[in-house]
Amino acid sequence: MAKRLLLAIATLLCLCVAGCSTYQPASKVFHEATIQPYRLDSGDRLRITVFEQPSLTNTYTVDQAGYIAFPLVGQVTARGMTLPQLEGAIAQKLRQGYLRNPDVSIEVDRYRSIFVMGEVGQPGQYSYVPGMTVQNAIAVAGGFSSRANQRDVDVTRKVNGTIATGRVPITDPILAGDTVYVRERLF
């Protein structure tokens, strides 16, 4: 009996230590990404207006390779760019033999999706809304399950071109393209 109790305590201790070893607090760069200008990536749908050029004004989607196919100039790199940077890139390409002084304006028509997984009512892919917090994303996904750790969650996002995961409170903001993972509570 004492051996079984000792074995059970040792097993519980190993599980607790193993659970702590995967803990990763969010880095400073991870948090700073939420206050940086929005960076485009695959799945973003853009409303591009070229003033006085109705044939060029349309909605364009950033493809899986990170480009938009724009009339006259072809493929334009969009991944990793801010809206003003992309406006400048398109205007520059249009100046190369197509338009004298193009005036390009871009706004995000639809942001790329977020993903909510783990201990939520309906895990899946959901639309991102600017200003969304982790708590908002969980609410959209049907709320916490009865086994959910409701204090903090793991968020995975692309930061400076690399994938980073950090543990954050549910009040933290999220970005388009983030994956939110709600862990199961231990007790």
C-alpha cells in the first residue's frame, strides 16, 4: 500500500514537473507585435483603389505565396508589408510605363482568419476583427469548456517572419492569423 502511494505521488510530481517544463512566457517582441503597424500575409483581402482608374480599382486577395495579382503589373509582393509600403510598391510599378502619377489607396477588406483550439465549445477557424482579445476569440468559439484553464492561454503568431508561441492572459489582444490554444486545467 505504501509503495502504491509513493508511486502515485512520484507520478503526480513527474506530471507537474513535465507540465511546467513546457511553459513559455510571451517574450517582449511577442507583445510588441500587437502595437506595430499591421503586416499583410496570406488570406488578407484588400480593397485597392487607383484614383481615376476604375478598371484597376478592385478587391484583391494575398495568395499563399504572399503576392497579389494586379492588372498591368502582374505579381506584387504583399507578405510582410504594411499598407503604405504596398501602396508605394504598386504606385512605383504603375509609373513604369503605365500611368504618369498614380494615386493608390489600400484598405483591408477582410483580415486573415484566427484559429481557436483546445478546451472551447467549438474549436475552429474564425474571422478576425480589429481590437479582438483572447477572451473575444474564445467567446466566438463557444466559450470555455468545463475542463478549460480560464486564466491564461497559449497564442502562436508570426513575429518578424518567425513563428512564436507565448502564454498570455485572456485579456491580451490578438492579431489576424493568430492561433489560440486553451489548455485543460489540472484540477
